Amino acid sequence: MELQIEDPIKCEQFVYMFQYMRQFSDFINIMFQNERMYIQCMDPAFVIVFEIILPSKWFSLYKLNTGEVTLGINSSILYKVLDARDKVQHIHIDSTDEKLNVHFVRPAENPSSKKVFDKNFEIPLLDIQSDLMEIPVIDHQAELTMPGTTFAHLINQLRNFGDTMRVVCSEEKITLESESIDLGKMSVDVTIDDLEEFAIEEEKTMELGFSLKYLHDISLYQRIAKNIFIGISDNSPLKASYCLDDDASLSFYLAPKMDDN
């Protein structure tokens, strides 16, 4: 297996993908399939599924020598390695039977960066036993797209007043609420006309609750893409996706919180 990322924006995005992954799982399997790199993991509480899809065309080079490969990695170690990259460096990755090799290379067309040195790392591979979930394609009853920074800002504020975000959604408006006995209540009326996109089933009204802890973890990725897509349906996980170039995506599937009543 060998891959390269040379585009500066994609290099930054690749590093950023792994920055907060340990929030969801300490150990991950990275699957290098014929047409894509794929990661899926679930948190220990079985509340949220984390998914990365990077098609082969997203990379400058994507080559499999012996068919599909699955590599088990400690997510914290991988991020420590990726965080050592200097901003001008390309990313080269290959593997042996026992190690993942990561190389940061100064581009030949940028010889002026004299203080930037090529770096090479070896990461031990792990045997991680995990089963892939089959994630169905859902036509969500309500879908919206907003700037990732706006989403993160609202989640951080709502989290100050409770641990659950209640979403009330209709054709006319969207309301986000959180409350607790000790801290009081916060309510946000989201103006539909100010969203990048919004769609809901005709005459549909929805009321669902989701953990603000996990929504906060999702919002940590606000800088990876301009917008975040949110899809919700009754009795189904919330889908939150950051869409990148070349059909690449970083997605989360968050189970709703059950009403105590």
C-alpha cells in the first residue's frame, strides 16, 4: 500500500481528521480498499459511529500492491505523528507487515524552506477485532446545512445549560433548547432563511433529543469544511457530515436520547 497527499489543503484536512478521533475510539482499523480509504469506528458506549470516506481520486497517489489492506492503529499515536508535519510538507504513507510508515517531505518546488527537514516515522500495527456496521442510506425527514463554525458556537452555548439538545423542527421554524433544574434554560430560534439549505417533509413536525457531549465532539471538526450537513428522522440516528472535495466526507451517526416519559 502506498499513498501520497501533495495538495496543501488536503494535507491539512488529513491531519485534522485524526486530531479528535481519540474522542471516539483509541484504536481504529484503516481499510485501504480498491477505490477508497475507509475508517469506521464506534465509541465504547455504542452511541455514535464515526466514518471517514476518502476516494482514491482524493489522493495524489493511491496504490495497492496486494489487494485490499486493513491496518490497525492507535489513533492517538497516529495523530502525534501527523501533528509533527510542517505546513509545506507533502504526506507519503506506506506499510510493511508490521509497521505503518509515514514520511513528511519538503516539496522540490519549495527549496527556500531551509529550516524544514524531511521526517520519517514508523508506527506499530495492531490486530484490532471489530465488525463493520452496515449503515443504511436514509431519506431524512428533515435536512439542513449551516456553517460549521455557527453549529459549533451554538452547541458550546447550549452545553452550558444542560446535557441534552432538544430539537423542535417544522416547516416554519427550528428551535434548539437545553435546560437543567440548576442552570435554567437556553432556547435558540434558528432562522430557516439564514441556513445554507433546509428541507422537511410537508406538514411534518419533529421533536428529538441528542447528547450535547457528542454534538460537541462532532463540532470540534468545524474547521475541516465550510459547512456541516445535519439530517434527522424519527427513531433514527442523527447524521452529521462535513463534505470535502472529490466526494470525500467525514460523517457521524448519533443515536437519539430516549424520552424518560
